[in-house]
Amino acid sequence: MRGVRLILGCASFALAISSLFAQYDVLLGDRDLQRGVLRFDPSSSNTTVFGGCAVSSGSRFYYGMDFDPATGYLWVCNTLQSRIDGLDANGNCVGSITTASLPTGLAVHPNGRYAYVTTSSNTIYCYDLSTGTLQFQVSGFSASGCYGLAFSSRAEFLYVCDFYGGKLYQFAVDNTQTPPALRLANSVQFSQRRDYTVNPYDVAVRTSYGGRAPIDYIYVTLTTGFYGPYSEVAAGQFAYDTPGFLPEPTTFAVHPNIGSRNVSFFGIEIAPDGLLWVSEYNPGGLFTVNSSGTVTQRANYGSNKLGVGIAIYQPRCVQHRGDVDNNGCVDDADLLAVLFAFGQSGSNLGRVDINCDSVVDDADLLIVLFNFGAGC
């Protein structure tokens, strides 16, 4: 009897622990072929269609994208339809919000609910994702064509790429207001690279909160025009104790094919393992950049252009009390599902991994037995 109590105690302890998974997939906006959001699996190098909101011609011209942490939904700019589309964890369409004309970039506030959208102009729009309504718009700054944008980790700042103007803008975020308001804080003009004028497409930000003051580590994709002979990832830092100065990000990683053809690093995102994932506008490609600035091509989509959107997708394991088929009753079907999957391991096992420890084992079986009959 003591042994049974010990095992049940271990199962309860395991149920209380949240698992963190290293595995992730990379989501990309499809442009020319309009297949929807593409899903790249780094472990197999396979690309599949994640999902989208419509299949008619011109309806999946997808650009900027970001996750809403409040719901887990992915929101993506459907540029030619002048709307943003919402997708659930399985890529199913959950709705669309009409936006200003031709949305290009999108960033969801880290607290969720509010999406900030650019439209290849000098205006940033804020939409309430829960109601689909426009909350406010910010304009009047000297940008001439905004594309990608990204929040710092806790939304102290919002960084916006002015593609045509060759600038990076920094907005201070007032999180005491609902929705959070924006105030222009700084901007920086990008200088020439190897005698080429460069234009910023997209930006990714990671904030470090250790040390004397927080620091934003900023990564920007730069190219000569829409696509030309030169492209790079630039890197910079913004220290919160020097608020009046935004240093220019400098060359960190150069496109491996400069000089041989037109190149164009496009979208950029930071993965949980620290890798930078970078899409290419034309020809469509997918790259990683490591901490040393080494560029590795991971996929080649040929002459078909990709959208600026790129996001990191980590399947969420949701702990529960043994109702594997989620029908409200813990019964024989749930027990058989666990027995059938017994011994399997991995980071995306579904609801048979009841305690989210990446393996279907005795602990999962005991949770079903302990709660057998509940809800029936």
C-alpha cells in the first residue's frame, strides 16, 4: 500500500509541473503561391501548409504575423484583402478583421488582445482582437513606408521599420493606458553598406533585464531596395539608461549569396534556442543565423516570393485529469487511448501525455485510473 501511495504521490507531483519544450516549428507567410501560412519543421526540414482563412484567388497573400499570447491564436496580414486573419493552434480560421488598405506588418502586445499593424505608409493602427475594432492610429512621423515591427519583451518599446525611408523608429509604450498608447521616442537612419543604400524590412527584439539597466538586443533585416546585390542582418543594442539615443545596428551576418544574384533577407524572428530565423523575399528561402553570425540555408522555395511574416510555433501541452478525448467523462476510451500510446515519447504527443512530461507512462495511466468515472 505504501508503494501505491508513493506512485500516486509522484503522479500528482508530475501533474503539478509545467513542461518546457525545446522543439518548435517555424511559420512563414506565403506570398506568390498564396497557400496560406507555411510550417517548416527544423527536425525534418519538411514544409507543410499550416492553414489560412480562405482559398479563393488572391485571398492568402500573407505578410506580417504574430501570436496573441492571451488566446494562442496566430494573426497574419492578408495584404491583398486588406484584413488580418486569425488562426487557431491547428491552422483553422477563427475570424478576420478588416483593416486599413494593404496591411504589411503586425505585432501583438505581449499581454495580448491588441494588434499593432503597419500598412506600408506612415501610419500604425491598433486593433482590439477581441472585438475587431480600430482603437487608434499613430501618424505624422516622417516614415514613408513601414513594414515589420516588434515589441521589446515586456512592451516597454515598439520598434518599427521604415523601409522606404531607411530608418528604424522606436516608440515608447504607455502600458498604463487601455489600449497601450505609443509615443515616438527615437529613430536612427541606416548608413550605406559596401556603398549600397540599404532598406530595413523587419525587426526582432530580445530584452535582457539583468545588470544595471534593461537592454534591448535588436536585429534588423536590411537589403538594397526590394531585392538587390546586397542584404544582411544588422544587430544593435539599446540601453534603457540612455533613453535619448538609439544606436544604429551594425552588420552582424551577411547574406551568403551577395554578388552572385539579387538577394533579400526579409522576415526575422528569435527562437527559444537563440537562433535567428530569417526568410528571404526573392528567391524564397529560409535561413538561420547563430550567435557567431554564421548563416545557414535551411530551405529553398524557388522563385516564389515569401511574405515578411515569420513566427515561432511551439505546440502547447495542456495538462488535464485523464479525459483524453475531452468529452467530459474519464472512461474506458481514455484508458485505452493511454494504453495504446504507452511508451511513446516526444514533445507533441497530444492529450495522451496527460502530465506533459513528454512521455506516455505509468504516471499518465495512474491519473486516468485515479479519476476514472469522473464526469460520467
